Amino acid sequence: MQKLAGPVEGGFSSRESKVAIHELAIMGAPLIENLESDFTIHIALGKKSRSFLKLADIPTIPIEISIPEIDVKKYRMDGWKYASINLQVESDKVNMKIMGRFGSEVDYVDIDSKFTRMITGDTAEDQIKITIDPREEKHQMISVLDIMNIRLKSGDPKYARFSDEYPKLDVEAVIAMLTRYLKDFLRSLQQPAPEQAPPANGGIN
Amino acid sequence: MTKINPSQIDGTPIEELPLSKLIQPAEDILAASGLSTLLQRLVYTEKEKSFFLEFSNIMPSGEIRPLFPDFKKEKLLKSSWKKIFVEIILTNQGVRFNLKGHYFKSPVPIDLDFTILQGQKEYKEDSIKIFDRRIEKTYQTSFKEIMETKMKTGDLKYTKATEVYGELTIQKIIKIFNRFLKDWTLKHRIIERN
């Protein structure tokens, strides 16, 4: 068998560890062409974390695609009970779905988000559903763009990094931003509601 | 784009090779990909085929060249397999071959978990678990035990005298295992009373 060159020997094209979500469609194009099918990158955050590629068949070309690196330990410590990040890579777009649970055993919210980036970099879909109480169907809808636009009094972004740019977001940046937002969101839910001032007439109608 | 043939090593189909022949290519593939472990899984159900490449904590930093037998669905799913997972896991310690899935030969429904770990010189692990869904009981055996099983005449039951444990091709391993399963389900048609 032909001896393959290892990464240290420069036998592969070096790649950025952080790839903009839409660029995954560009990187995945040869694989899609070879398989004649879309493929999925799946990242699971949980007690047993794993990442995998789901393909329709065994490819007959070397696979060169960047798998987003997520610091599972860090995000679990930050509050994710579990989550699955699915990246459906198609010839013209990448659909990213994040589903999971954030918080403690008692106080938690469920996340269901859809973020679709066209290969051109345009955003086709951006929505995050945060379910607070599934029994009462109490939820909040927000988007990655909304979260990015939340600012401190100083004008600095509250949840985004200074380096984050909406059109060039990578998977890790989205998760990091969402995590920071959810921490605050959960904290706000745990705070007792401010006591209402008694009505002027003493409550007598 | 470079074309590769993931189902052959130097022109020989992988299923016609013993697991020991995968050790060196596995080391090369891991070195090229920057991985310490690469799990490859082929899943066949009656309706679907999928191929998975699974990574542990380290993500690939180089190209991945799959190394996997070209199993035909009809060939693999014959003899009562309803769902089959074939896994070839490449590690720096050796190559693991797993055969898992659901097998049903009326009236016996079983789940199977068969694993062989090929080390540098010999099999380091060899285990077969058979879970009978009807009584929720697990039976354990090994491929070595299957190969050593004899008939009343003293002849080997599932293998030929020329077949040597540890040197069998992947194709032969599957063939012997299927022969054993057919016999096992036949023997266990009637549930024994405790």
C-alpha cells in the first residue's frame, strides 16, 4: 500500500480550525460529488461525546473536511446537559441544527435552533426556540443575529466576541454566543419577579 | 481529486485478507489523518445503507482515507440478518472488527455483538454476545470456541481442519459466524424452562 504522508510531513492541505459555516459547503463539494449525495456532520455534547460523519456510501476519494472542534468539557461545565449539533452539508447550503437542554436538573430550558447558510454566505434561516415550560408551551423565539446585536451600555457586544462577524460565523462561535446568552437567560428566569406596588385604592375595586 | 479504492489493499479485496494485514495500512491512515482512532461503520437495514466515520476527542487534521470491505447488501443481509452494523476501528494498538445487529430466524429474534481485536501479532480480544429478545437473556461465547466446536464424530462443526484461528480472512470469519448463528437459532427454537 502506498505510504501516506502524515500531517507533520505536510502531506495534506493545511486548514483553518475555524471554518465559516457556509464554507463547509465549499469544502464538502468534492465529497458530495463523489457520493452523489449530501452528508451530515454530527457533534454530540453529553456524558459520552462524539463526532461523526454520516455518508450515504463509502467514498472513493480522500476526505478533507474540517470537523468543528467543540470543547465539550467547557460547554458541559457552562450548563449544557446535552446537545446535538447537526450540520447537513448540501451542494448549495449548510443547515445547522442545534437541539439540547441547558441548565440544571431543576431549572433548564430546551433549545431547538435552525440556522441555514447558503454557499454564497447569505442566511436563509436563523431562528432559535427556547422552550421554558413544555407543558404550557411557554417559549421564546430569538435568532443568532438578535443575540449578536444585544449590546452593553458601553456599546460593546454583550454576547458576541469582538472578532465575530455575522456573515463569517463558524459553528464554535455560534455555540459560544448561544451559551453566554442562555446563562443570562436562565439567570433572569430564576430571579424572583419584582413585587408589585399595591394599588392606590388598597386593592378594593 | 485523487481517487482511492477503499476496499482493496495492493489490489486484493479487504474481505479476502486476514485482519492482521490491516495493521500497517491502519497506522498509515491514522498518521495521515492526525487521528489516534478512526471508527468506520457500515449500516445495512432492509431499506437503507449508511457509512459513518466516527472520531473520539481528537478531530482529523489531515485527509481521511477509508479502508473498508466492499460488502454487498444482498450478501451481507442474507441468512436472516435484519439489520447489520459492520465496524472496522483503526487504532494504534490494533484493528477492531465488530459485527452487530439484529438477526431473526423464526421464531428466534436475537441481537448480536461480536468483536475481535487484532493486535500486532494475535487476537487480543474475542467475544460474542447473543441476546435472546424473547427471554431477555444474554449468552456469551467466543469465535475461538465456535471454531473449536466439534460434532459427535470428532470433526469440527463449523470450520474446516485447514482453517486456523487468527489467520482467517474477514469473509471466512463472517461465513463461519453465519453458519454458527443458523445452528444456534435452530437449537434455541424452543425456550428452555429454568
